[in-house]
Amino acid sequence: MNNRLRTRGLQEAASLIVMLLLIIFVMSQLTDVFFTARNLRNMMLEVSTVGIIAVFTTMLMISGGLDLSVAANLALAGVIIGRFQADWGILQAALAAVGVSTLIGALNGFLVTYVGINPLITTIGMLSAARGIALVVADGLTLPVFDLTGEATDAYTLFHQLGEGEIAGVPLPIVIMVVLLIIGMLVMQFTTYGRALYAIGGNADASRLAGLSVRRYRMIAYTLTGFSAGIAAVLLTARLYAADPKAAPSIELTVITAVVLGGVSLAGGKGTLFGTVLGVLILTTLLNGLRLQSTSTELQNIAQGLVLLLAVGLDQIRTRNINWLKWLRTTRALPAGQPASNGGN
Amino acid sequence: MTTSVREPRRTTPSSRWAWLRGDRLTTINLVLTFVIICAVFATQSQYFLTIENFLNVGRTLGVVGIVAIGMTLVLVTGGVDLSVGSVAALSGVVTSILWTKSGIPLGLAAVLGLLSGTLVGFLNGYLVAVVRINPLITTLASLSIIRGLAFVMSEGQTNQLNNDAFKFLGRGEIAGLPVSLIIMISLYVIFILVMSYTQFGRNLYAIGGSPDASRLAGISVTRHLLIVYTLCGTLAAFGGLIISSQLASSAPRAAVGLEFTVIAATVLGGTSLAGGKGTLIGTLVGVFILRVLDNGLTQTRISSFYQDVVGGLVLLLAVGFDQIRLKLTDKLGGGRK
Amino acid sequence: MTALLQMQNISKSFYGVKVLDDVSISLSAGEVLALLGENGAGKSTLIKILNGDYQKDGGSVLIDGQPTEITHPRDAEKLGIRMIYQELHYAPELSVAENLVLGHLPRKSGALKWMVDWPKMREMARDVLTLLNVDIDPAAKMGSLTVVEREIVEIVKAVSRQARIVVMDEPTAALTPPEVRQLFGIIENLRSRGVGIIYISHRLDEIKQIAQRVTVLRDGKHVNTLPISEASDENIVQMMVGRKIEDRLHVRALAKQTSFGETALSIRGLSKADAFEDITLDVRRGEIVGLFGLLGAGHVALTRSLFGVERPDSGQILVDGAPVKIISPQHAKRAGIGFVPLDRKVNGLVLGMSVRKNITLSNWDKLAPLGVFSQGKELANTRAWVERLGIRMAGGVEVETRFLSGGNQQKVVLARWLEAGVKVLLLNEPTWGVDVGARSDIYDQLEALAAEGLAILMVSSDIEEVLNVSHRILTIYKGRITGEYSQAEANQEILLQSAAGGAQ
């Protein structure tokens, strides 16, 4: 039985990889620019923003949680950097931004675990509040983020290095994402924290009665998700030299789509970070390819939605496939011209 | 659904506060919240308590109010529909494109716009009820797809819908009352009757409370869900037509985030996301609270950006207090769970 | 006379595994047929086929001698087939009356025919409730009733609409003796009106009271059908398990232990409003104390309070003589208390996780002192418990616990607390839903564990279990301890009387 399950997991990963290769192949056929170093680099930078948040969202969703407020949180963190860079210094502002994001994550966690509000409602409320605060802080404007006065060149150089620096030719945001991802995988596989997230997502009542501090683990998962939005905001702001209170609209949908595509169940207790990576890659490749086609950018929305439906829908059909296949066989097996069924016996 | 056998809950000691439980208390809380909000704004702005201003609020109620009906129905069955904002945008776009580009009479175009919402709702329902994809995922996907479709069809352009008969829907008045408000109130009357007095309405509560019980009682859960999502899509499209009529144009960007406002109003009104619980009266009060809050903030000349903040906070506070109250009554009630 | 119902040569497979193989049963009008078998014998699959939840692969169903296809619960509904499942299905926010006529709400006539006729509905509800002699307010919300009341409403609902065949799956699991009598009254009432009843239960004494014939299934096959007069406990059990097991359940030779270790768990004057009052008891090392009470007597709430799931209002808990503060399950665990809950599938196990991860779930402090698991040690400890308790599963310790049988699942929960090294174990109904073979196995294990110095407080409403496994027995009634008996003193009569609030 165990073997069957393991094969099932492998099959899922394999089908995701095939899907990814297929998309890459189609995109490379459609346009010559796809495989250029510049495009791949851009694509990977896109992956890094979504990816960093997706790593922590995956862990949160495995524990049975959900966070729709990451995009608003990210925008707020960016705007805090833009608004307070002059008063506090850029690096301090960046730290404060990450702090605020983490705090918002913690607040989400507190409301969900201690007050007991449904996560969907909590994070919708937080989404609205954080986006509103971002608009208030930035007064609705996009704020420039670079050394306006020329007085703190060193600090700014360091800050922008975060977004533009390279290690062995690989952009720093990507390095950071990969590092977080690897740490995440190790944590989920080998530590009590990872084990706890799976257990709580699998059965919160049983975990509590086994003596786990369900609330604390959940709280940490929400807090870390907020933290990841802050990190993503810093890297994005450092790279773009600007902070937009309307930044990253609906990135939460992209993140959730990628995570679910990668095999995490909304009910929790199931999924892996490896799956999430594949999900993120598939989604960003698809979106990037569509953009290169210079088709209307809005086609991306359609594609993203269809991919999500397809992935989940196919999964649904696959889990019920045994009866379905049998049905196919029996109908095929009937000699032509004979009535399909005459009611039993 | 409760399978584990618990210690039976003893009847709580009958006290003079016994009537102050459950739904009734939630409704009273809501109305109190509403009154307090009004009182606060009345002290801040002389204009707030004028009839003119109330008519103003009334004009803004229609869209959220109408879409919230569909949302309440969906939430009562234990589902959710995140695609209502996109559907609202689509219906406006479909209507204007058919009218301006294809030369179809506006009346017919509007009906087709409405039907586009019906179709999307039906597809949502099909995916949820027949293919059995989680409603959150399904409607998250259709949110994306439909918004994209609206952009593709309109090529990202805002289209004129300047027609007096059409504008009457969103801007007109009958006996001094906004038409959209009258339509909204009539829809509420109809759907309150449906939810309380028809087999269909009661079945929705049964389905949300226990899909198993409903199925075992021979209720077709699939058919009911299909109808509910289709209704929700249609009502969202209708809301979209009112928006287009108010703006005399259709924009693919219209009604972004409408789903959040609508869910906030519905949940504020006491509908449970777990399904099986909720009333349209509560939803109506929820819509009033959110709208008056918006209006009051505008009156007091606070930056419109604060409206999002306050909206989010009110939602969290309202639901949070409700949770805390539940916990407290549970503790006081004793012996439960 | 043609039988009311005949199910002939029914076969059914899931994922290539045959769960029903050529099974035939028949039921006459006015008859109670007891359907017996261990868990997994195919009983529930059979009745789900009857109800149209599952489609049979082969065989036929005849009603009044007519071949009938039942492809959906609605078909079963129309044929007058009614199911009363173990799990209750009801809409908590609707009234009792609405739940009773769910799916068939009466409608007004004439122009308003789409409206529900509320007065008529209440009248209908009151009619059926009084007909079956049940005193429940039809206007009350279903969610506000007690478990027992809900079950009764469920039964009333099932039989109220022209029922011809009623299937009851363990209907008495949550009922007290007076309520069981009330239920049997209802069954007799139905029988006299020509309704056929399929009655599924593990309780042989009940079956003897109410059934006319017994059908036994084993491993998806029909073993035998006997008139009740020819069925003895012994041969029924033998047919169910397929081999002659020593009848441990009746003559268990519990080691005559006279001396026990130090007191491990002491409870002093523990009270909680509406649950239990002034409970004082001690459990010594090596001792199994049985706490016997009828459902709702407060014993379940007591163990929940001891484990920190609920908070008592007053009183003191001492472990090894030292007072401990227990306000959450973590505190209890730290104090050395383990807890085996009532419903292992809902509260005991993470079903989607492996046997290994479930067994080590409460022992992270030792297996992963720095938060990182020592894989080898974890595996070795798991294997040791699997061997020691005889946990059987196909596929090794990495198999998910949902694939285990009830008895093995229960052993996994036990192993978790043993792995955590607890001194005191609180057991709730340790063998509910565990089949006969595994049951005596678990009893043996408990005894062995006690002999090694574990203090066990076992809550049970199964009188045989209490009598057979406990060194000392306390009875609880309406939240108060009403009696204390040594193993030698106790017998069924005394315990029942004491647990029903009778003379001490």
C-alpha cells in the first residue's frame, strides 16, 4: 500500500515536470527571445518574489492555514521603506519594513489561532487594512527609493546590492530564494517544526491531544509568512528603485495557484516544497512566455486561472479514476449496436 | 456531523438572559454597532444626518446589497464565490460591446450581459458541485479568468454606455427613491421569503449544515448548488449593470475587490463561512454598516484611503467580538464540548 | 410468503479488493434480522449497497420478490428503505420539525404551493413524536439537543415516513439502558406494523433480546444464518472470528494482584459545574482502576479535565504526591499523564501520517532535543513498540495509520504515550469499535503494562470490559462517585445498580 502511495507522489511530481518541460518547449518554439540569457534572468527574478512568499505560504497551508494578505503586506513594507528612508536611513527603514510585515503576519496568526476567526476572513480584513495603510502612508503615490540627497551612498549601495548583486553570476534575490527554499525543505523534512505543521494540518484535534502546542506552531507559520512578504518587499524595492502602494496586485492569487498546483491541499496536512517549486516555475514560465508573445497582458490572468482549474480538476478526476476507467472499459467492451444496459441482473 | 459522543450538554440554567443568545444577540449587536457608528458621524458632520445624505448612502447600497444576496446564499450552503467582482465587470463589458460594436439593441445587450453572469455562475456551480473542486479554488480561478476575459473583450478600453433608459437603472429615482435601492429592497423581500418559507431555501440551510443529512434525505445537493452559484453569478452581473449604468460606461477594471466588500458585509451580518447559518436581514444590516462607514468617512473628509483600513478593521472587530462572545457563552454555559 | 427483501449473491470490490463475495441475506416483514461480523467483514458495504450509496458489482436485490435496481439513495428512499447510521446526520441550525421532514417539507396548497406550510409541518412532527412516545420540542434547534436526543430524533425521522425496511447500525452505542428500552419499544412497535429491520450491533445480549434471526459475515463472505434460538454466544463469536478463541471476555484470569506501588495519580475534590462534583480518587503504580458509568455520567469530562482539555472549577490533581497545575494537554504531558481519547479517528490519530510519526508524536523532547529528529533512534523506538504491542500493518512503519484496523490504530495511540514515557494513562473506552480478537489482545497488553508499573485509569461504559480488566472499580453517577469495589466484590448487578444511582 505504501508503495502505491509513494508511486502516486512520484507520478504527481513527474506530471508536473512533464508539464513544465512542455511549457518551456512550446514557449521556446513560439519565440526566439525565450531562451536568451536576459529573459531567463528576468524570469528567475520574477520567480524569486513569488517563490520566497510561496515557500512560507506552502508551510502555512500545510498546517491548514491560508493568507490572502501577502500582496498588501508586501506593498505596505515597500512603501514604508520609501516613506521613511530619509528620516531613518535606508537600511533602518528596510529593517522596520520587515518588522512591520512580520508583525502583520503575527497579527493574522493571533486573530486566527487565539481569537478564532476564520483565516479567509482574517486575511481578507488584513488585506484591506494593509492596502489602505499603504495608500495612506504613500499618499497614493509611487515613492522613489534611491539616494536622493547623495549623503548616504554606502548604505544605498548596500541596499541596492540586495536586489542587483550577484553571486557567481546569479542574482542575489534568486540566491536568497534558493537558500530559503533549501532551509525550508530541511525544516519540513527533519525538524519537529516541520513535523508539527504536517500533524496539525492533518488533524489539529489529535495533535493538541498528543500534547502539541497547536496555537504556537500556527502562530509561527503565520508570522513567518508575513516575514517572507517583508523580505520579498525589500528585494523588490532594492531592484526597482521604487515602492508602489498598489504593488504586486493579487500576487496572493499567483502564490496560492502555484502552491496548490504543486500539490498542497487547502485542507492541510499534505504537500511538499518540491511540488511548490515546480508549481512556481510552471506558472512563471507560462506567464513570462505569454508576455513575450506580446499578447495582451490580461491573457495571463486567463492562463493562470485555467492552469489552476486544470491542475485541481485533473487531480479530482485522478482520485476518482478507478471507477471512471472501469466505466470506460465496460462501455467499450460492449459489442456495437447492443443497448447499453437493460436494467440489471 | 458530530460523530464523537460528547457529554450531553445540560440545559443551561434558565436565567433572565436566556433569550439573549445566538442569532438574536448577533442581530442586536449589529444594530447597536450601526447606531453607534451613525451617532459618531452625526457629531462629526452636520451634513451626515440629513435626508439628502441618506439618499446618497441609498444610491451606493444597491450594488453591494444585491451581490451580497447571492453571496449569502452561497455561504449558507458552505461555499464561497470570489469571482463576483470579475463577473460584475464582465457583464458591463459584454453589454457595452454588444451594443456599440455589434449594434444589438441596448435592452437585449443588457439581458445578454446579465446572462454572461448566469453562465459564469453555472460554470462555477458545475465545477464545485459536479467536478467537486473546492469552491475557494474554483472561484479564485474564475476570478482570474473572467477578469482577463473582460480585458480581452474590451481591449482594456472603457466603453461608453450613454443611454438615458440605461442610466435610469443606476441613477434614476422613483418617488424620490433611487431605482437601484428599490430594486435591491424588492430583491431582499423576495429572497428573504425564499430563504425562510420555501423548500428550496430551507434545503440550502440543510445542505450547509450537513450535506450528508441532506443527501440521505433525498435532497439533490448537486442541483441546489448549481442553482445557488448560478443565482450568485446572475446577481453579480446585475450589480455590474448597475455600476455601468451609474458610470454611464463599462470598464474592465470595474468592481475590483467587490468580492471582499461583499463577503465582509455578509459575514458581518452573521453568516458563517462554515455554512448552514446566516440570514439575509443580517446581511442587509452588514451592508448598511459598511456603506454608512464609507459615507461617514467621506463626510468627515478623511482620506479615502482610510476607508479600506476602516473596512478591514470593522470586519475583524465584528467577527472577532462574535468569536469571543461565543467562547464566553460556551464557558458560562458549561459542560459543552 | 415472499420475503420483504432478498439480496442475492451480492459482490463488490474496491480497488481490486473483494469486500463482498457472493453474499445473500433475506428479511421478512415484521422481522428483526441481526447482522453480525467483525469490522471489515462487509456489513456496512452491504447496507450501503442496499441504500444505493454503492453500486454492486454483481448479484441482485429483490423487494417483494421483484428485482429492483437501487442506484441512488433516492431510489432507496422511494422503496421505503431507511438508514440509521452510527454517525448522525442532521442540520444543526434547523428545527427538530424541519429535520424530521427534511427533503419532504410540506407545502401549502393553491397559489402559494411553493411556500412551506409551517403549521402543518409542526403538526406532522408532533404527531410522529407522540406516536413513538418521544418528548422533544419540535421547535427546538437540532444543534441545541443532547446527543441522545439527536439520535432519537434521527430514529424517529427514519421510521416516520412509510418505512418498510429499517437498517440500524449500532443504534445503542450512545444510549443508556432506559433509552435502550425505549428504542426496543419503538422497534417492537415497528415490527408489529410489518416493518422489516436489519439490526447491526456488537452487543450479543441486545441481539438476543430483539432479533429473530442472525446472519454472520466474515471477510466479505456469508458464514451462516441461524434462528436466534439456535445461536449461542460461543458459536456466534466463533463464526465471526473464524477460529475458536479462548473466551477471555468471560473468564479472564486477571493476575490476583494485592500489592501495588506508590500512589501515582491522586485527585482531591475535583469539581466542574454541570459535569462532575467532588471527585476524590487514587491510582497506584501497577493498578488498573476502572471508572464505570453510563453515558453522560461525567467520567468522560473527568478525564478531559485531568488531561487539561477542559478546566475544572476547583480541586487538586497530584502526580507522584506533588500537586500539578494542568491547564492544557501540554501541561498534562509534562506531568507524565497520557490520554487515549474516545474517538481515535477524530481525536487520536493523524490519519494521513505514518505509524512511525504517530507513535513518536508526543516524544519530541527526547527524540529531537534540538528540534532535529534523530532518525535512527526514532525508527528503532518505533519498531520496538510495534513489536512489543504486536501492531500489525501491511507495509511497515511508514504506512499511513488510516490503513490500519481499529484495534491496531488503538495500539498506535497507546504506543505514543508509552513512547512518551508517561506514568499515568487515562483510557477512554479503549475497545470501542475494536473487534473481538483484537480486544482481548489489548486487555493483555494493558495488564502487562500495569505489571511494569504504569498507573491506568480506564473509563468505560462496557460492563464486561470493566469487570475483566480492572483491579479496582469505581462507579460514577451524575458526576459523583457512587461506589468502590474490589475486583472480587464486583459483579454486573452491583455495578449497574450503583452506576444507575441505586443504593450503595
